[in-house]
Amino acid sequence: MQVVVRDNNVDQALKALKKKLQREGVFREMKLRRHYEKPSERRAREAAEAVRRARKMERKRLEREGF
């Protein structure tokens, strides 16, 4: 991953890097890997995330349709 530093503006480059890492999910991955997660806990977490995503998509779909 690369970020271009323009006009010696390191702060702006750092902000761009953090945004890219956030989009890629690196921070979330680091947080999850700090401690061991049992396979059953992982399945439960992933199922809950899927439900959350499905509900969010449904809300957005209803909002677009005007309900």
C-alpha cells in the first residue's frame, strides 16, 4: 500500500494512509487477532454480522423505495 507525500505534508499523507487501512479492515483485523477466538464464538459473531448487514440493506432498500 502506498501513499504519496506531497509538498512535505506528512499529516495529510498519514490521514490518507489511515483512511486506506480503515477501508481495508486492517484495524478491525488487528483488534480481532489480539485474543484467541473460539470457533463457536467466531461463527456466532459472523452470523450476527450477517444479520446486521441484512437489516441495514433492507432499511436502505425501503428508504430508496419511499416507505
